[in-house]
Amino acid sequence: MLIGDVARRSGVSTRMLRHYDSLGLVRPTGRTSGGYREYSDEDVRRLFHVEGLRSLGLSLRQIARALQDPACTPAGLVHDLIRRTEERLDRERELLDRLRMVADTSPTGWADVLRITELITGLDSPSAALRQRSALAPAAEVRVPAELLAGAVLAEADPNVAGALRWALGRADGDALATLTSGARSENVDIRRRAIQAIAELTGDEATAVLVDALDDPDPTVRRHAALALGAHGEVAAVPALVDLVVEGGHDVEAAEHLGALATEPARADRIVSALVDQLAAPTADSAARSRLTQAILELPRTVAQPVLRRLSRDGDPVVAWTAAAYLEDEDATSR
């Protein structure tokens, strides 16, 4: 079969057939009396093998190795192709995300495109200082997409940069909650922590719902961020987690202040004092935890705290008894 016939039947151009010949990929085994290339059925089969491998993304060099090197196994080559393709797709997705971010700013000219591109590049910098400057000083005339900053928050490990990003996020246009909520459900605990810490600075029913869900997170840091944020917003769902923070220590003062604020509503006060008293009576509560619980009771409204403190003034733990008695004495002196 002559080269023109092979080209017509295979769909491979005569130029490419000659190129395959020069590379040694598909060489015609015969020549006509006039010196023209003549392909055998085996040559044509090899050509279709080459084209099939090209359709998988192999380079001509890889194809030559696959056809000639016995050590080149199909499985190994295919796995290598999968890895390279995944890497290329990741790069393409990053480019697509970047283009969408630029489009979301509704640029009116190339200067706008360059400014938002500079911001994106700065947030991706390996330098923490540059990332922080980019977060704190975005171009005033460019609308910074909240989704861009939310994604940067989830990826940021440096606490100073993360704080700057959350500050910028609070001033950005758009809805960042969807991106942050996705982060709050990540299997990566660091991403969940960053997401909840950022959501804690947002307001609205949807943000509150995400924080309530986070109270059941297996990570104590996630639970703490959620509980303190909910407590600051006056959400009664945070009460059990806030009591736990008092018991555990570390953030007990802030947790106790939130419990005190929540207890100003009578309907909540009984629930809160009962939770604190139950923990005081728990057999696992050590002296330090019972002392913190007593201090938390001091934050409650007087009418709720006094009956409990009178009982605690006779407690077998001298620190608890002294704390309760001292508070009652001060109250008596003030009321005189």
C-alpha cells in the first residue's frame, strides 16, 4: 500500500507519515520499483498502534519507548500518564478559578485586570509578609471578591496573615459563607479550624447554623471557636460547650462572661446554673475545675447566683467555700 493510500484510509497526513518514518516509529518495509514507500499490513497495524497511544496523550518519544523497550510496562506508563494529566488538570483548574475571580470584579479596562491579578499573585506568594500586605492593602478601586479572600483564609497557616485576611474578608463584596462552609466540612482539621474562626466573625442565620453544627466537631479547637462565637451572639445552643470550656480551663474567663450574659434572661438562667452545678457535683471535677465553675457562677445575675453560693460557702473544698463566702460578704456589705 502506497503512502497516499495509507493516508486516505488512516486519516494520518502524508507529512506525518513521513515524520513517523524519519523517527523510526512507522517505517514502510518495502519500496516499489520506482522507489516509493510501500506499507505492509503489519506496518499499517503499527501505525494504528501509534495513533491509539497518541490518543492517550503519549508523546512520540514515549510511544517509541513503549513499542521498543520491553522494560516499559503498559501499567506503569498509564499510571504515569494519569499523574501527569491530573497535574495538568490542577493547573487548568487554578487558571480557570483565577479567570473567574478576575471576571467577578467586572473590570472596565486592562488596568483593573492587572490590579486584581497583582492581588491574586500577592495572596499566593510564598512570603508571609507579602501575603499580609496584599490582604491589608488591596487596591481601593478594585472590588475584591469575597470568595477569593475566603479561599485564601482556608489555605493560610500563618496566624498574622490569617488575621489580616479575616479583616479584609469582613470588608469584601460578595458571599464568602459558601466557601467557608465547605471548609468547615473538610476532613483536614486545620482547614476546619480556619473556616470556623472566619465564620465566627460573620453574622446571620446561615453563619449561626454552621457554628451550631461545629459544636459537635471532634476537634476541641473547632468547638471552642464555635462556642465562644455563639456565646458572644447570645445563642443558647452554646451553653453546654461554654460550660465545658469552664471545666477545661484556658478560655474559662471568656466562657464564663458569655454564660453570665446569657443568664440575664430568666428562661435561660435556670438551665445555665443547673449545668454549672451539675459539673460541680461531677465526680471527675478536680479542685481547679470546681474553682473555675464557682467563679463562673459569680458572673450570673445575683438572684440566680446567691442561693447556689450560699450552699457553696459550706463546701468541703476550702477554695470553693472561700470564693463563695467572699462574694456573699461583699454583697452583704454593698446592700447595707
